[in-house]
Amino acid sequence: MRIKNRKTIALLTLAVCVLLGYWLWLSLRPVEIVAVHKDGEFSSVLVRNFPFTDRGKISWWLKNKGMLKEKYNIPQPEKMVFSL
């Protein structure tokens, strides 16, 4: 009975290590900008390997907003037109 318990524990430990390694690999992949689409005043940035968490997404945006402005000219300020 002891050998069966050891095998079960070893198998569970291996499964946890594999899942943890896979999650770590997914989270460390670099974000790749696939395309940028502009429709009037709106812009959509399509990316591959975006971070999982909202915190990671916001952090990525703050780190790359200068590059996005320089390379793709986004976000573009709204043109205010007033007519009377």
C-alpha cells in the first residue's frame, strides 16, 4: 500500500510541475502586435500572447504607449469641431 501512495504522490507532483512549467512558458512569451485597424476615431490593436491579467495588460500598455504612438500614431487625439 505504501508503494501505491508514493506512486500517486509522485504522479501528482509531476503533473503539478508540468502545469506550472506550461503556465510559466505561456506567461513569459513576448507580446507581438499583429495588426492595427483604424475606423474613424477608433483604433483596434490586435496582439498575440497578451498577458492574462488586467494588471499585466495595463502594465504592457504603459510600457509600450510611446512605441504605439510613434509607430502607429495611436491613440490619436479627438478633433473637436464646434458649429453654431
